[in-house]
Amino acid sequence: MSGNVHNAAVKQRKSGKRVTGKAKSLKESIADILYYAIRLAVVVNVVLIFLPSCNPANVSGLISKKSKNISMFTCGIAYDTMVANIGREIKRGWISETALKLLSAACLVCLIAVIIQVAGACMSLGNTKCRKFGLIPSVVGGAVEIISMIMISRAYGILTSTGDQAKVEPNFRSGLFTAFLILGIMIIVVSAVIFFLLPKIEAGERFDMEPKYRLFLMMLPFVLLAFVFSYLPLLGWRYAFFDYKSGETLSMDKFVGFKWFTQLFEIPATRRDVVRVLKNTLAMSALGIGTSWVAVVFAIFLSEIKNSAFRRIVQTFTTIPNFISWVLVYAIALAIFSTDGFINTFIKSMGGVATTNYLLAKDHMWLKMLAWGMWKGLGWSAIIYIAAITGIDPQLYEAATVDGAGRFQKMWYITVPELIPTYMVLLLMSIANILSNGMEQYLVFSNSVNKNIIEVLDLYVYNLGIGSGIIPMSTVIGMVKSVVSVILLFSANGISKLVRGESIV
């Protein structure tokens, strides 16, 4: 028995996993604490390279004036963006182009250093071998970060020794420069200390990482993307509290509090417009929700096609429209329904008189938009139901066949009930997004005749903010829409939990 336990312990050590019940040594505990310092330094580096206010490469007042919102990341990957507004100054020799190129290269080097550091921090979540080898990219990343700061210092030296100093306005950001240097040095020093604190790598030990950390690292890129594209833009909500116009600097002297919120309800014209677009939005969303069962029926009948080649052809041709942009869809509609389109041309060829421009007509506009939306999205919407159908236990169909059930009976009593949970989840999500039915479709089909009928909330916000330049008011409407959508989501989820005993949140 003791021999078996010993062998199991040896196998665990070789795989890099700690033996159950074996306490960590003091050195390992200290190394774990120091690893938190490295990870924190890496996170700080990642944040700093994306913050324009923390860009040590803004070593000239000319750069900061012309490029107010430029970060180290932008300087490193887009040199043209960095110098887009100072071309005249470069041509006249007021500022050294060599120094600017060196600054851009330094930012790119710093960006590479941070990527290397992130790789080292990820490896620190593994076993002993993974951790020890992960210290190499950490040290290299810290050294490369120091080199990037030296390059920035050198670029500043070139700026102060060439060009028109009155125009250059040298501004060495010593605090930020020192902060990046300290972070790079700290990562190197702490990594070296950890190397001596970690135990030796056992013979035959392989790179390994606990499943929870592997799953975390797999999920991390998607979490970051969701943060960047879904949560970071919420900073734009601050425009709702300022008397802001496009291109102006946002400052507290333009702070107006809830002025735009009150005007949303106090100004009769704005109130009428909001009621109108809400009516259009709710009507078209209700039509979409009311016909959402069509995708279920299409998926069921598609799965019942026995000829697999024909089934694939049908599914392919019904899914492809989803990948066609609404601009091209409108081009197709123009070719068919315009005054010189296919329909009118055909009527004329038959001896009739056809001058109707069906795209300009505002009759039944909601149904027309529904029809175009269904044509474009039916095949794509059915994919998730087709996947759910393939997951149904075949034994259910076999048992129904033995009991004498026909084809339609199996669809009604087996397929449909099995698809109900999937349908309910998508239905709840549709209810939550009832105010967000897109903008592109209605933008391309909109014209002076049907604008009042086709303008939905998203398109109204676009026209108000981009078209009319009333950014604070459009921001207020967008905020209200987001809050209402969240309330609808949790309300629908609560109703689902109360009625069906299941929830999606």
C-alpha cells in the first residue's frame, strides 16, 4: 500500500501537480505573493499604453495640441495618425521627422514588450516548469520596455537639438517616463527573485496548467473584446450632461446637468418625434417577434428533407443573404422595384403603362421591411434550431415509429416540444432587444416619402447625433434605450422563471 502511494506521489510531481496534503514551502509562498506584483505591473502596463493621458511619447507641445487623444498604442501602430495634423510643421523643419519616427518606433517596441510580458504572466498560472520558463519572457519584456523608454529619451534629445524650439515646445513627461522605467525594472528584479525561490524542475516534468486557468485564459480575449466594444463606449454617456458640440473640448464650464433629459419631455417637437419613432420601432419589432416562429418551421421542414445534397443546397442559398450587406440588398431592390426596374420593364414589354416606383411608396412599409428582413435572415436564424434538432435523442423517433406515429405526428409531438426551450431563450432575448432593431436596413431604404414611417429609434439617434449634430440629446435617447432594454431583459427573465421555472440570466 505504501509503495502505491509513493508511486502516485512521484507521478504527481512529474506532472507538475502538488501532492494532496503537502504544504507549500515558505519560498513557494513568497514566490506566489511576488507573482501578484508581476501580474499587477503587467496589467498597469496594458492600461497605460491605451490611455492618451499617460503617453510618455507626447514629448512635444505640438504633438499634444494637434493629437489630443493619441495613446502609445496608436503612436506605435499608426505613425501616419500621429503626424496627420503636423505635416506642415515637418515640411518647414519646425519639428524633426527623425525624432517622430523614433518616437513611433519606441511605442511599437513598448507594445511588443507588453505583449511579451502578458505571455509571461499567463505562464505564471501553470506548474513549476511552466512558471520557471515563464520568467524568461517576463525578464525579456521588462528589458525591452526599458529599451523603449531609452528610445523615447533619445527622441526627445533630437527634438531639443533640432528644429524650431518655439514651435516644438519640448515637454518631457518625466513622471510617466520614470513610471514605465520602474515597472520594467521591477518586473526584471522580481522575476529574478522568483527564479531562485521556485523549487527545481523535477526530471520528466511537463508543461501543465490546471483546467480552470486554461479555461480562464481561453475566455480572457473575449472578455476583453466585450469590455472594449460594449462597456468602454459607455464613457460616451458623459456627453448627455454637457452642452457639447462635435469637435469641441469637453470641459466643466459646459456642464448642464439634466438639461437634455428634461428637454426630451418638455419640447413638444422632440416629444412628438420620440413617440413617432417609438411607434415605428415597437411595431416593426413586434412584427419580427410575431413571425419568429417561421424560422422554427423552416428548420423543422429543412431537417425533414431526406436528400442531403438538396438539403445542403437549400440551407446554403437561404443562409447566404445574411452575409450580404444592406447596401447590396437595396441595390437588388432598386434593380427590381424602381421606375426602371425589372417589374416596370416587364409591364412595359407586355404593352402596359408602368411608372410606379415601389421603393418610394410608403404603403405597407412595415410589412415590406419585415419581408426584406425575413428574406435576409431566415436561413441564418434557422441554424440554431437545426443544431437543436440534431441534438434530439434518435430513440424518441424510433419509439414513436414503433407506436405508429406518422411523420407530422413526430414533428408535432417530439421535434416541436424539444425546440421550445431554445425558442423561449431566443424569444426572451428578442423581447429584451425590442428597442434595438438595427439601423442599416432602415437607413438604406429611407427616403423623403417614407421617412416618418420607417425611422426607428436607432436611426433617429443616428440622424439626430450625426446628421443634426445634437450629440447630447442623441446620447440621452441612447441611454434611455439601454436602460429600458435591461429592464425588459430582467422582466422577461423573471416572467420566464415564474411561468416555466427556468431563466436565462
